[in-house]
Amino acid sequence: MNPALKILLRPLGMLYDLITTARNRAFDEGRLESYQSKVPSIAIGNLSMGGTGKTPFTEFLIQNLDIDPKAVVSRGYGRKSRGLLEVDPNGSAEDFGDEALQIAQKFPVRVWVSEKRKAGVLAAEEAGAKLILLDDAFQHRYVKAHRYLMLSRFDQPFFNDYVVPAGYLRESRKGAERADFIIFTKCPANLNASLRQRYMQATARYTKAQVLFSELKYGKIRDQFGNELEKGKALHLITGIADTKAMIEYLEMEYSILKNNSYRDHHAFRETELKSHLAEAKKAKAALLCTDKDRVKLGPLLDKIEADYPLYSLPVEHVFKPADQSRLLSDLKSLFS
């Protein structure tokens, strides 16, 4: 954002900050009521508007916490439906939202979507869940989690950001006080001890939470039939995510990106759009590539157009240094002891 524009917008950010601060105080003082389940619950969220890797982090917890059965509760962002719904893995992103559907398709967990997270938590309790993961629930204070994990992008740390519209924060930096862990995501692989210490010191001005650092690791690129994409292949890229920077940098090391079609986060792709991209990819003899999140929307559209045409997707996961991962998982597993 232009520095001059940021200064001009700061008064509006201050007004928004007053509103969110008053709301948080109402919860802190008990004037607004929070529901805490007897089932251990972990909230994954952030202070910023998006792009920190919340869904891959939810997947990390599904894979690394060995308590079952697990349940995931999400708002179901981008869906056209309303109310409480259990996600059908064979359903559509229009009904359940792309991220919730992605999780339901990848893992043997039950997923509920609801604007009111309490309804989703109650449904998970009724179904016998022994762990409830609350996706993107840092600001949803009508439910109180047992642990709060706040994610912040390394290249856009919350302690340097401002409340919208002057910046990207949903609430002021002091909201980090609610976190049990602050996790800086998308860190460089060569992150040194000095820089880690600087981030920890800056974070300590706002919260006593433990500070951890994670990198993004990309997996093997495969199509819907399980075939791996050959190195050096030309790509026709289609994405609807908040931040493509790290993905592009990774792909450019091994592939040639002929065209990068970047849509806004949670974009509802249309059949006409995919037909156009498919025609361009065919003409250029390029592979159609998207993210796991986008494939749950693009895959069904491609089935209608040309079901046997390969649609590749790039999986991503969070990776910690062993000491950081041990600290996090040891604490979370203590919820079950």
C-alpha cells in the first residue's frame, strides 16, 4: 500500500479499532457470553485479512495430533448456502466453501460449516468428537477455545501492520494478547537466530505468547488421475488464493509459467472462464495447474467440459524446525492428558 495513502486512511483505521476494541472488551468483561466446549478445542486464525496459511495449518494439526475422532468447524467462506451444514466430501464448494470441502476430501474427519461457530461446535460434540479444530476463529469470540494459535506472515508481520483500511489487520495488534502461540509462516529457509530473536522481541511488546517459525513446503504436483507433472513443463496457472508470491517463486525454479491467471481469494470460477483457460493451455501445449483449494472448484467444472483432460494441483504444508514442532505439539497434546 502506498505510504501516503496509508497515512490518509489511518483515521478510519482508528475508528475501526475503537469498534473492535469495544467488542473485545465486552467479551473480556463477560457482557457478551462465550461458549467453551468440554471437548478440547484449538482455534487457528490471524489478525490480518488472509494469506497466512490457516487451512494448511489446520491440515498440519489433523496429521500430527493423534487423537480421534477429530472435527473441523469453519465458517465455510465463499459458500452460497447458509446455516449449519455438515460437509459432504462429494458435495460442492458452492454449498460448503472451498477450504472446508478441501479438508473433507483430503482427510477422514467430519467438517461442519456455520456462520455461528457455536452451532458447529455443538454438532461436533453431539457426533462424539474428541478434538475440535476451529478454522479461522481468532476473532469469533462467541466460542472460547482451549488454545489459540495466531498465524502471521513473516514478510508482513502483525507488529508492523495497521488496522484496515490503513493496513490489513482485522483488529489492533494488542489482539495478539489472546494467543497462546504466535506462528510466523512462510519464513525463509535460511532464517538465522538473530532474525528470529528480532521477531520474538517485537512480538513480546504485544503478547506473552510463545513464538514459533514455519516454512512452506510444496509437495509433488499431480493431476486428478495421480500422474506426476514432469519437470520443465510449461504451465498455465489458475489461482484464487490471497497470496501467490511464494508459489510463483517455487514454480519458477523448475517450470516455465507461460501465463499466471490470478483471481481474488475464494473466487467462484465460471465454466466460461475455465473453457477459455483450457483453450489457451491446449494451444500453448501447457499444463493446467492450480492449488488444492482451487481444484475442488475447477475439477467439477472440467468434468463437464473435458473430463479426461489433466488438471494438476500443487499441495503445500507447514514445516517447522524439530524444536519448534516439539514445543507446539507437546503443549497441544497436554490438552488430552
